[in-house]
Amino acid sequence: MDIVADSHDLIRVQGARENNLKNVSVEIPKRRLTVFTGVSGSGKSSLVFGTIAAESQRMINETYSSFLQGFMPSLDRPEVDVLEGLTTAIIVDQERMGANVRSTVGTATDANAMLRILFSRLGDPHVGSPQAFSFNVASISGAGAVTFEKGGITTKERRDFTITGGMCPRCEGMGSVSDIDLSQLFDETKSIAEGALTIPGYTADGWYVKIFGAVVPMDQPIASFTDKQRTEFLYGESRKVKFDNMNLTFEGLIPKIQKSFFAKDREAMQPHIRAFVDRAATFTTCPECNGTRLNEGARSSKIEGISIADACAMQISDLAQWVHGLDEPSVAPLLAKLGETLDSFVEIGLGYLSLDRPSGTLSGGEAQRTKMIRHLGSSLTDVTYVFDEPTVGLHPHDIERMNVLLLQLRDKGNTVLVVEHKPEAIAIADHVIDLGPRAGTEGGTICFEGTVDGLRASGTLTGKHLDDRAKLKDSVRAPSGALEIRGAKSHNLRDVDVDIPLGVLVVVTGVAGSGKSSLIHGSVSGRDDVVSIDQAAIRGSRRSNPATYTGLLEPIRKAFAKANGVKPALFSANSEGACPVCNGNGMIYTDLGMMASVASTCEVCGGKRFQAAVLEYKLGGKDISEVLAMPVTEAERFFAEGEAKTPAAHAILDRMVDVGLGYLSLGQPLTTLSGGERQRLKLATHMGEKGSVYVLDEPTTGLHLADVDQLLGLLDRLVEHGRSVIVIEHHQAVMAHADWIIDLGPGAGHDGGSVVFEGTPADLVADRSTLTGQHLAAYVGV
């Protein structure tokens, strides 16, 4: 018999206009695996995350009381006419996990919490409650008089309390202690007046430096200071001193630079200051806890000879075996749950991690899979799971395992929505929705809906490229030298010696967790003359845009100022030129307390962000707001010649076109860019840096099959201009295009960490002795 309830097996979207979507209407089958494809910036995330998942999340939040809603992030209703058939959405995105120094894989996944309870029950000797095993809780004790009123009588009593925590007192639970390398701060052989200080901004005639003359001699070499003078110079306490008939505040050099450099966020620093901080700060493993973050008490309590520090340092696959081997009926449910969580790590291909690994060091793909662990064992069904490129950072061998997991989630009766570019992952879809045809303003429409076979035959950009198979090069370039790595041991590397050829395109590959990043970031990235472009997210508020991030706005403002004879600050929406009503935001945000806040376009500047007077000034016939509204390709032509010719701006725009961002407008807020776009923006910025060796960490992340060709062309151009390019990559098209491949493995974690192959792609395919070789051979059809 037909029941009306059975008819709701579609999610219906009508008239979606979020970001660049052009009135999109689409029906998505429930309890099926639907893959969304299309070039980077075509509107996939706007439809899946910005519309469907955002509305589901907002509706759930509205079921809570207004009091609770006041504590939750307020979500605006997406720009869409109708959304029907939504179910609870669980979003598993690629946002990197918080890089808090105290956050580890164990604390991020509840595994540590369960281990702490286990040790507080079974550990011998017994040292206290679960918090006695937490490196985030310090041990404190105190005593004193407590006054309280009871029945109208004031009573005084003496009370004392103790909290037993597990934090190591020396490093405060960080695992490492920082030290400052004095040789990077000054040259002992010179006097201060001769410019002994080598800290950015500390010039011999500046006030920062002159003030030392109140305490130590300025014309003596620092090496000849007495012990007392040296202590004052380096560690002197903050105090008022009289100098040159002025009252000034003196402070020792170390506390002074600790406040001005080391206490600040490294990512927000200018490049030359960041380089100084990286040189001057040395982090060493805490000598007291040996990097375990735990105090002696927590380390002394053991179960079958294993302490909690040993358990967290074990590879998770080994720890799972140890937990399954414990037979303690008193904590049986806890052991079962902990065992399940650890088994999930192994199933999802993260068995090579350890629980004490800082969560900030996980790659985007690892962070996403760590978040998935919570949902694998979930008994919820009829839920919508939304994944953002779950195959990021996965070797073709691991993608097969990920596909099995996605199908398992679907088979439990869930709707699985996946945004994806890899053909191996698109192949398992029950339903495909292709957006495009291009990116940015040229995208935002549905090009195809149907099966994978239908997509192949459809003639869309994705359909055409779905069966693309890269060919191996006929000939490879000859290297011009080699970068030697000797005895690399960080993380799981086993004393690796390898020569990386220079002047060619080198691809470093291997399964996830085989030690690629440890080898390259650990032994190459820190060297002089190396420009490293990693996967760390771009930071930017809604005021930041491609023009501010790339440094493009600086030459543009100067060109406007010069042409009109006014000062450059007028042409900044964050400075003097800002519209006074919306403060240069272009939007006015109204907070309605417990209700969702409302954003409306500023009526005074009409969303242009500048004062009306500033828009009177023109350059090449256009005002500053019109320039910021231009797409990159148009701006590149605009600044190339004629009245608006600005070589500095043109060079940056040229690089943005090079990395395939020609469709972005200069003033588009960074918060609206997709993951792939942000990484390419970062690449365009770094390409201007002086360096002969470029290190790229998975540059194909978030790239459509059609864009990978453009990226390969860019890498070739870099090599032809005499640069050496080292790419950490899993994409077979990039491997096939390499001049030299270094393959790490054979497995992950302690089964990896060795170089299993070095040579040309053709040799790797012919050899077929490694997992990479087998998959590459199948890919190129040899």
C-alpha cells in the first residue's frame, strides 16, 4: 500500500542564488550517493554547503530555545526560493583542525578522555581521578579561611583544597620549551653604536636601540661587557630611566623582543619578520617530561607495564591491539568503546597516526578523515552526510578504501553528498550533478544531471575530461645539480639519505602517512632560497580580498594617488577613503539579539565601500570601485598600457592569470573563495618571491581535471625559467608529467619512512614494485 510518507524521497532545491548560483533548481535523490562536479569556483560548494547544508543547520538551530540560540552562531537564511525534503545534515569539511598547541589527535577525538578514565581505574599505582592524567590540568593546592552565612549566623571555617592534574610543570603541557638563539639577535664583536643588533627594525640610530645607552656603554663591543652589564642588557627589568634629559622606559632585550615578536601570531607577520622569528626561536623537547607533556605522577601509573604517555605515543594500529588484549570486566563497556574508536582510525586509513600527534600538523585530508571517525560508528540513519573532497591527500590505493566507507554510509540508509574532482571517486556515484560551465560569473548553472555513464557522453567539460589519461613523457629534462638530504629522521623517517635533482620537476609520492611531508618540510623547506607553499589556510576577514592579499592594492593606490595628486590612503576602504556609514564594509550588519543578524547593502555608498568624494578621482577613466569590480583578466589588460600602465600591478595580475584565477574580481571577499581558489591565490603570491627552489604541497587540491593541465603548464614554465620545483602529490597526471619521482613507503606510519624508488616515471611504471608504480601503470594504460 502506498503511504504519503514514502513519496518524500527527494531533496528539492528551487531558485538557489547563493554566491554565483544563477537561479539553480535541482532534485537530489535521498538515500543515494550524489557527487557534485565542476571546475573550481563553479558553484558546487555554494549549492551543497552554502544552500542545502546551511539551511538544514539553521532549521535544527531553530528547534532550540531562544536562550540557547543566543550562544550559537547565527546563520542567515540562504538565498533560495524553496528547499523541501531536507534531513539533518552532518558536515565533514576540509577546514584544518584548530592548531592550538594543546590540541592533539587524542584530545580532538575523545580517545584521550577514554584513556584517562581507563588509567584512573586500572593504573598502578593509583594517582587520582581522570584529570590527573590530563596535560591540560595543572596541579594546585591552597588553604585559607572561608566565611559563609547560614541561618542568619556568619561562620568562619578553615578549608583546604588540592587539584591533582597531569600537566608537566616545566613546559606547561606543551611538550617543548622555547629558547632564543642569541647569535641571531646581535653580533658580539661589534658595539651597539656600530649596529651590533641584527633584529628587524632595530637600527643603530633608532630609539629602540638608543635607550640601551642609559644602562650599558654604546661604544664597546658586546663581548667586552661585564657580567652585570650583560645581564642588564639582556634581561633587565622594565623601569623608568633618565636619558638625554628625557624620561624613558628601559627593558632588557629578551623581554622586549618576546613581547614585540614572539607573542604574536606567526601567520600574521610580514615575511621578513617571520623569517627572523623562525631563525631566532629554537624549540627543544622539554627535558623534564621528554615531550610527553605529562608530569612524573601521570607517567608513573601503568597498566601491564604501559603508561598513558607510552599508549599515546604508540601507533594507533598497535594501540588498538593492546586495548583489545586487556581483559577487565569492571571497565568492559569503556574498553569496547575505546577499541571501536581506535579500529575506526585503522579502517579509515589513519592507523599510522599516534594520539599524541599535534592536530595542527595534520594535513587537510587527514583532518577531514579524523572528523569522519565520529560518524562511522553512528547508529543514526536517514541523515545527510556532506563531504568536501574526501579524497584529498589520498594515494590512489587509499581512495579505494575511502570509496568503500562512503558506500557503507549510504547503505545504512543515509543520503551522501560529495563534492569531488577525482575520476575514481566520481565513478561510484549513483547520481551526478555537474555545475559550470566555467568558474565565477561564467558558472553557477547546472550542466548535467544523471548517471556517471550519462556524464561521460554529455559533452560537458567534466564529461570530456573524465577519461583523460596522462601520457608518460618521451624524454625527461637533465638535472643541473642535486639537493642533498642526509640522515632525515623526523616523525617516521628511517635515517633517509636522498639526492633531490635540481633544475627539473620532481614529484615526491607515496601512500598517506609514508613520510612525504616529513621529508620535504622537515629537510628542504627551512633552507635559504627555498619558497615553500603549504596547505595552511589563508587567513582573511570579509574585508580582505585578492587585491589586499596579493599586495596588488598597494601599486594601484599609488597609481591613483599620483594621477590625481592626492594621498594613497584615500583609495583604501580600510583607511581614509572608507564610506563613513558602513566603515568601508559595503554592507551594514544589524544584530537582532537572539534572532539571525541581518546584512543589508549600505544605502550611502551602494555597496561600493568608498566615500563619494573618492569616486570622483579617476585613473584611465575608471574610479577605484570600478577597478576593484574588474575580473583579473580585464584588469591585466587595463594596467598593461595607456594612462593606467602600472608595471608592479601588472606583474601580480599576470601571475594570477597564470594560476588560472583570471575570472576572480579584484575586490571579491576572501571568505567567498573556494579551497582550490585560495591555494592558487597563495601560489600566485609566492611566485613573486625570490627563490630558486619551489616546494608545493598537493597543488592539485580542489582542482578540476581540466585545470590540472593548466597547473602542469605553469610548473613547466617555472622549470624553464631556471627554477627547481618539488611537488608532494598523489595525482597521477602530475606523476606522469614529472622528470624524476621519489616514492616513499612501502606503507604508512612505522611501515613507511623509507625511499622505495627513485627514478623517472617510465622506470617506475616498468618496475611496478611499489604501490604507486602499480597504480600509475594502470592509469597510463601500460
